[in-house]
Amino acid sequence: MALELQEVTKTYGSGAAEVPALRGVSLQIRSNEYVAIMGPSGSGKSTMMNIIGCLDVPTTGRYVLDGEDVSDLSESRLARIRNEKIGFVFQTFNLLPRADIFHNVELPLIYAGMRPGKRRSLAREALERVGLGDRLRARPNQLSGGERQRVAIARALVSQPSILLADEPTGNLDTVTGGEIMSLLDRLFEQGHTVVLVTHEAEIARHAHRIVRLRDGLIESDERQSEPKRGLA
């Protein structure tokens, strides 16, 4: 089992200002599953993503990641788990503009204290996997939007995480470029990665094998797709 949410609630504020974002959600995602989480604004999908990514913790309930209950860990321990076990791909890329893409991808390993030879080898390998092995010294402003998202995916992969968490990964891209990024995520799934995709776009969610829909802080449906979409078409 890659991860499990057990009766998770998340409430923001207190008293009269209390807002329930998740209201007792239970979900299991197995290793090497491809899952899309969907829902309208205010449904709780961003909150769920933050909890799955160890960016936030439940108010009540349990979150078990790779067999470890991470519901009540310290911020320093959560940060370590994020760095080791979860690869993040954000809509806005979040790259350092003045650093070349090699350094952008290498950075998580520097934070982890990995020795230089090993981290450089892993950074180069990650960039090769996303088709940018010949652009190591390019800076983000020298790349297209699709290429910048490939760098972000390489950075997410470099620490060899157990889960790849993609939040609206095509939101800032045109249709063709977005299709190329989804093809890349499809290949990473086929290579053995667990992929959790947060999106509001049905066409993007069709790439997943399973679609979980949220509404008002609850799971409205959880369905498997017999024929997920592949490629650019």
C-alpha cells in the first residue's frame, strides 16, 4: 500500500469561523496506481493533496504513508518525508530563475545532504529521463513552458520518491504541450511510479486508471477506468 487516509477530517479556523474542508475521508492508493483526484472549487481536493503531500496534517483521523503513520509528526520530520518519499509537480513550475536546470534538479539532493558525485549522477539521469539531457546548463527563461514543466518533473523524480504528486500539471500550458506532459506522466506510471494527479479537467483525468471525485469535503465517487487515455490524441 502506498498510502491510506482513514476517516480524515480537516477543519480551518475555530468557533463561528470554523470551515470544514474534509469531513471524514477514507482512501487507499496502492503502489503503482495512477489516480486522478477531481472536484469543483471548495470540494476539498487541494486540502487532500496537501495532506497526501505532507504539507498539512489532518485535524482528526490517520494518514499512513508507506506503512508509517504521519498524522502527528513534527514539521522537521514531515519535511524529511516530503524530500524522501514524495515528488511534487506544480502548475507554476517553481524553478529558481537564476540557476541552470541542472542545479534546479540537483537542489533537493543538496538539501538532503547527499554527496556531490551521487547527486550529480542522479540529477543528470533525471533530466535524461524527461528528454533534457542535452540542456543541462540552460536556465528556465531559455526554455519553453513545456520544457520548464519537464524540469519540474525531473526535480520531482530525482530523489526517487515512492509517490509522484502532480497538481494541475498542465494548467499553464497550451493543449499540445499539455498533451506532451501527460504522455510523459503516462510513461512514468508505466515505468513503475505511483502517480496521483489533482485536476479539474476531465480530459486530463482520463489518463488515470482511477478517478476519485470530491464534493463538499466528501468522496462522491471512486471509479476505475477500463480504457485510460494514452498519448497526445
